[in-house]
Amino acid sequence: MLAGAFILAIGILLGRLLPERRKEPRPLKSPRPVCGCTHHYSMHDPETGACNEVVNGKPLRFDRFEEPIQWEQVGCACLRYSGPEPLPTYIATEIAREAGE
């Protein structure tokens, strides 16, 4: 009886200490619509593709350690969106009419 309890305790300890064998893979995250300029898809003009976000330009003010603390705000130089293609938007007119819209 004592030998069975000892074997059970060893099995429980090994089960806790050894890494898991059947680990399920994590689901892949969907790609975020972020351009190479690190700005979101919504910041890009749909017609021209130019980025409308402002970024830091040359420094204007410095602290006592000569580190910049204020920058000139200039427009992003990105000319077109280069990130993952977002899903198209569809409008279902039949469903909208049934819903009373």
C-alpha cells in the first residue's frame, strides 16, 4: 500500500514539473491595417492614398541636457497605403429594409 502511494506521489510530481506535452497552438491574430509608416489605414485618403497624420519634424526646444522636448509638426511623407488589404464593406439592402432602416 505504501509503495502504491509512493508511486502515485512520484507520478504527480513528475506531471507538475515536466513541460506539457499536449499544448494547443494559439490562434493566429488577424493582421492590423497598419501601413509601413506605422499609421492606421483610416489615416490614408481613399482617393489619393496620401497619409493625413502629422509626425514630429525637426526639434524646436531642448532641455538643459540638450535633449529635444518639442518638435515641429509636419505631415507624414507616406504617399500611399502599403499595409494589408482591409476587407471590403458591403451593404445588404434587403436586410436593411427588413430591419426598418
